[in-house]
Amino acid sequence: MYDIGIHCGYVLPMQAGDTMVLQQQFLAIHQGKIIELKAWEAQDKDRVVKFIDASHQLVMPGLINGHAHLPMNLLRGLAEDQPFWQWLQQTILPVEKAFVTPEFVRIGTELALLELIRSGVTTVCDMYYFEDVIADSVDKVGLRAVLGETIADFPRPDDPDNAGNSYRIVEQMAQRFNDHPRITTCIAPHAPYSCSDSTLKQVMHYAEKYNLLIKTHVAETREEVEKSLADYKLTPVERLYKLGLMDHPTLFAHGVHLDDNDIELLAKTHTAVIYNPKSNMKLSCGIAPIRKLLQQNVTVGIGTDGAASNNSLNIISELATGLKLQKLHDADVSITIKDMLGMATLNGAKALGLGEHTGSLEVGKNADCIIIDMMTPHWQPLYDIPSALIYTANGSEIITSICHGQILMENRQVKTIDMERLYAETKQLSAKIHGHVTKK
């Protein structure tokens, strides 16, 4: 007897990044793993403890949000119509200094996880402060995550005196979650512009000691690149390469302003990039050169960034925006539906170092999957399922979410979060934040 069996009317396995859709399949899940994916037979229903009838629905891998700042859901809508540096330095950092505590982080994280579950995400990569508190919430709620404590030279809410508490959090998480089935620790230097060479070398020391992925913001704005050239005579990517940081498994968020040499270095070192189209658009940062990255076989995933700069953690809406933006920017249709679906599934998993474990529906991989209701007006007529997922879907079609064999949402009912309590806590805390901002 398997734990869960799903009769899939349609299934998009994304094996090897292929977008071929299969029909009438049986997906068997046991002890968190996919045990069978085969043609459906009526007797399969009798071989499972929990049977899910998705015979008129689509089953596919859970989506992967490659870059987020989960607790920043509590800052959604606070700083609108501002350019990046004003947004960061005059609004976000001061508000974080005043309000970010473990309780803020817990509430903001749970709110973000709720949004992720309802929009089909089963894996997220986060970087923020009090990352150990974030890990507790992720563990409780049941998602898969790669979690990085933010390291920087400026004072942080959980390390205001730069006394080393951030590194202590990294060490504790690396030890605590070393063998965790869903949570992976990484280390997250904030950005080249906010980390000195000595700080980045310390980051590399911890990455090597605990075998951690390094995640950082890189080349998000034109000003960042210009300042790096003025201060170091190197682009941010060239500086990180010269320091040896890219000798480690590394993930760059944004990568908007990359030149051809930067992209060659990314390809040479197998450094992955997370594309964040809506955040980059909203903050007037620019458009990442995704076509050039793919042409050089750089692994590209997709992310939302934080809700403070995007207002949404809906990765499905990111896919349509990201693909249309590339076609407009390059006046070129060579980036395809297949590319975008790969960013949100298998290639997104590879970017996080999880390609062997999730991102596609394959026997032996972790059972991370979602069920999509295709019987909605905006999906009709349905000629091509991958096309509908990119250009038609809005996230409301997702009815069931499973991560590591645990049902997190069934028939649109989230099972692992007390929403009534969470909304009350959010309302109380957001009133204090709003009062503080308007008083200023």
C-alpha cells in the first residue's frame, strides 16, 4: 500500500525539461518519494491509503521560487513608485531597523508561505534576517526551502553591532539541518556593494567549511555596476570571480546588468542566475539578458523577489511577464514556453542545487507536485497545456499541493497554517508599521 495515489488525467512530468504531456497516468507516493509513474489501471486505486481523483485535471511538479525575502510580505505596498536606491535606503532599511524582530519574521514568513502554497510553489529560496526563525516556520508548514542568513557590512536587525551573530546563525542552521529532508542551509552575502573583500572571504570560509551554496544579489542596477567599476576597476561579477567566490556553488539573484565577459564567467564557473522580471520592472532596474545567458548554457531559474518590491509571490504571473518581456526587449521569439516552464521547475531546482531531488516527476525523486483545475472559462478552448500554463494561468487554478509526500493544500484548503490566527496577527502588526511610516 502506497501513502498517496493520484489518477492523473494529464501529467506534465518535466523530465529532462521536456514539456510533453502524458494522459491517464498513475502517480504513486510513499514515504515522501515518487514510487511509480505509469499508465493508469482501475485496480491502482486499491493500492493506496489516500486516493486523489485528478482524472480531469493536470498534475505537474511543484513550482520553484528561486529568490524571495519571505518576511517582507509585511512590507507589501509601503514604498511605491520609488527608484531602487530610494526604495532601499529611505524606506525599506529604516523600517526594517525599527520593526524586524523574531516575531515580525515569524508572522511575515507564515504569510508568505500561505501565499506560496496557494500559488503552487513547493520550493523557495530565501535570504533575510533571523533565518533560523524562518527555518522553524518552513519546517512547521511543510515546504521545501533553501534558506540563507544575510551577511553584510551594514548593521542588520539580528546583528546590529556586526558582532558575528549572523555567522552563528549560519553555523547553527548548517548543523541543525544537515540531514533535513526539506530544508537546506545556504549563506547569503547581501551584495557585492554591501560586502567588503574581507567579508566575502569570510563568507567563502563558511561556505567551504559547511559545504554551503552561496547566494547573493548581483548586478541588479546600473549604478551598482558603475560604482564597482569606479571602486575596483571590475564589474561585480569580475570582482567576485577574482576573489574566488565563484569557485564555490553560487547563485546570483537578478543579473540584470551583465556584459558578455560576465556571462562567460558565469558559464565557466557554472554559476546560476535567478530572473526576477516583475521586481526589476517595478524598481526600474532593467531587463536581464536571459537569451544570452541561455545561449551560453547558464542555468536560469525564476523568482519573485520580496513582496516589498513586487507586491506578489505568485510565480505563475512571473512566468508570463518574464517571457513577454524578453520577446519585447530582444524583438526575438527564441525564448520559449519550454524555457520558462523549465525555469520554474527542473532548471529552477538545478539552480538551487536540488536538481537530483525535485523539479520533475520521476521515480525516486521527492514527491513535490501540484494539481491544476483546467475546467475554468479562461482555459477554454484548451489546445496546448504548456501554453495555457504560461499565457493563461493566473494561479487560481491550483487546487492541491503536495510537498515531500505531505498534502499542504487539498481542494484549495490549506492544511498546515491557521489562517484566522495569521490574519489577526498580520493586521495588528501592520497597523503599527503603517502608523510609523505615516508619522514620518
